[in-house]
Amino acid sequence: MRQRHAHRALAAALAVSLCGGCATLKHVYAPVPPVPPPPPNVFTAPVPSEPLRRVALLPMHSTAFPDHYVRELDVAFQTELSKRAVFEVVPVSRAQMEALFGERQFSSTEALPAGALARLGEQCGVDGVLFTDLTQFSPYRPVSMGIRTKLVAASTGQIRWAFDNVFDAGNARVAESAKRFQIAFSNEHQPLTSDGGSVLLSPVRFAKFVASETYASLRQE
């Protein structure tokens, strides 16, 4: 009888040991979830306001690149903003800016000429103005782009929404998101290469991804 109890105790101990080993192996080899990226710097007006129906999209502000280069980025951002269908987008060209104010671009952080917002509202028939700054840009691999943007009410100057972030294709998560964007929205039915395909090689196509990510947090009241 004593020997039978000893055998049972030994079997129980082995069972516990085996289960413990299985639990340890499962813990060791379980996939580790990736660390989420830091959230982008997004501001949304806390007080509900009159919705903006028509918004003037100003030319992208940049002091480092000439107009003809940044105009391609203007088109990319205009296209992605229009896709959101949050409001009617009224693009304002650099020529229009110069005719109205004697300046071809405005930064989101600089002091505006007196009455500039009201004048844009009157001339363009809009109730909102969207500023965009190119704060950082490297068109060479790994491409990176910093965007600061601000949506304000033309009548009051109230900031309705703002965004500030840097997208760096050298970051694996950013590169993967850009590739997924190309797969989902590109009209070019071609397989991606191991280096990420054209979205990580073309600054303009990367700009479309950046614009899509930027405007994803833009909501109408």
C-alpha cells in the first residue's frame, strides 16, 4: 500500500513538472506584440462649434524647397483631403495668395496680415482656412516628412483642429503602414517588392500616405 501511494505521488509530481514545462515553453515562444508608436500630436476644439462647410486649403509652406517642387506635395495633400469628404475643399494657389496678400504662402505659426482670414473667407467663399507647414523633408531613402497643420474658423480665428507629426520611413512601423496604404489605395496593380515598392521610393507617393494619415484624425462636428 505504501509503495502504491509512493507511485501515485511520483506520477503527480511528474504531471505537475510536465505541465509547468509546457507553460514555460508557451510563455517563451508566444509572439510579443510590437510596441505601439507614440501618438501623433492632435488637437481638436473641446467646445462644439458651428460646423465648417467650405474650407480654403492654403499652399504648403516651406522655406527649404522651391515652389515648383512643393506644388507636387500640394496636389497630393489636396487629393487625400478631398477623399475624406469632411467639407468642401477650396484650393488656393500661390498665385492667388500673391494677388491677395503679396505673399505666396503663410505658415501656421506666423502672424498673419490684418484681416487675412476675413479676406480669404470673402474672396473664396469659405468659413474655414487650413494651413499646412512642411517642417521636415528628406526625399532620399529612407524618405521622411514632417507635417504641421491647423484648421481655423475664418470668422473668429478659432483653432478647430491641429496636427503635428514626423513620418520617417526608417521606422519599421511607418514603412509597413505606408506599404499597406499602397496596397489598399493604389491604382497600380503590381506586387510590392521587398523594399516596399514605389511608396518608399517616391516622395510624392509617400506624401499621399502622410496626407492620409494626417487627415485621418480630422472630424467634422
